[in-house]
Amino acid sequence: MNDAEREQTRKDFADAVNMTASKLEKWLGTDESQQVGDKSSGESTGHASGRRIVDLLKTKRDDLTDSDYQHMRKVVGYVHRHLAQRPDGDVEESRWRYSLMNWGHDPVGN
């Protein structure tokens, strides 16, 4: 990945992840967070991703690895796909919202 691709990935990630590290970390500790997503291995994929996102948000730009950038791209893709599947009605307490929040995006704002 070249510098321009890294920069674009950072920008896209910053646009997709609208929760701060502390807010996301607090959210991941809730029952609602732990009750959504695919749990084939005990912890849902989104919950594990959320823990990694917290780490990414705390990592300095120069310390990001290729693996970090790959995960950032995965997050962006997930958020965009999931936003396109917004259900009708109030989403405030929906599994759809909770799943997105595990990936660092709160669709009803901060």
C-alpha cells in the first residue's frame, strides 16, 4: 500500500468511525454490545473488531502497520454495507444500531 492509499484509508476510516475510543470502549462493556453479531467463536466478530478499533484510534499514524490498514478498510466496508441496510422505523434500540456501534459507528450520532 502506498502513501496515497494509506492516507485515503485513514480518511475513510475517520469518516466511518464516529465514536471516540473512550465511548467505544465503554459501549463494548455493555450487555447490548455483547448480545449482537455472529458469535461462532464466543465473541462476535463485531465486538472483537471494536476492541481493535479502540487500539487503532489510540495508535499514532507512524505506528500503524499494514495489518492495521487492512482492518481499517474492513471497518469502512462493513459500516458502508450495514448503513445501506437501515431498517424502517426507530433504530435507537435496534440490533442494527448496536451492531454498527460495535464497529465504531453510531448512526444516531454521538
